[in-house]
Amino acid sequence: MKAQDNVYGVVQHVLQGGMVASPALFVVGIGAALHRHERIPLDAAWIREHYRVASIGHGLVSMDPTTLMMLATAILILTPTARVAVSIWAFAVDRDYKFVVVTSIVALVMIATVFLAHAGLS
């Protein structure tokens, strides 16, 4: 097996990991929600009031359905982002610098989009 195959295998594992972890957390979250019979309003104000980064660990330990499903959503969103980051590394290891530049530009556009959205620009 060539080193190149190992490098691109890492990219494949990142994608597969995200695509397995996210639905698994959704299933566990839905199961926990059905078991608890709670009604949780998922409007933005409620989420801001109840969920901070520090509370994620507590929510996971207590099997809080909302925490599980919010984490599943974050993993689903971050999987392609992680793929871009790992692809930059994979192309660099493979010495394919043209694709390092192209993928880095994609990453910069993604980062700029996040900052612009945070600033309220679109």
C-alpha cells in the first residue's frame, strides 16, 4: 500500500466518522426524548438561555435529548469542514501543492463566511 493511499484513507475516515456519529447521536437523542416524555421548545431564546459550551458535558452525561441532538447537528455540519482541513493536510503530504492552494482558498472562504455571518453581513 502506498503512503498516498493512507493519506486519503484519513480523509475517508473523517467523512465516515461524521456520517456514523451524527445519525447515531440523533437516534440516541430521539430515544431519550421518547423515554422522558418532555416537551422542549427549541426556539433560539430557549437554546441561548439553557445551552453553553460548559453545559455540553453535563448534558451528555445526563443523556439530555436536546444536547444529544444539538451535538449530532454540530457534527453533521462540521464533518465537511473537517474534510476540508484534513484534505489540505493530505494534499500537502502528497506534495500536490496546487490542490493545497485550492483547498486552502475553500477553507478561507468558509472562515470568511462564518465571520461575516457573525458580523451580520451576508
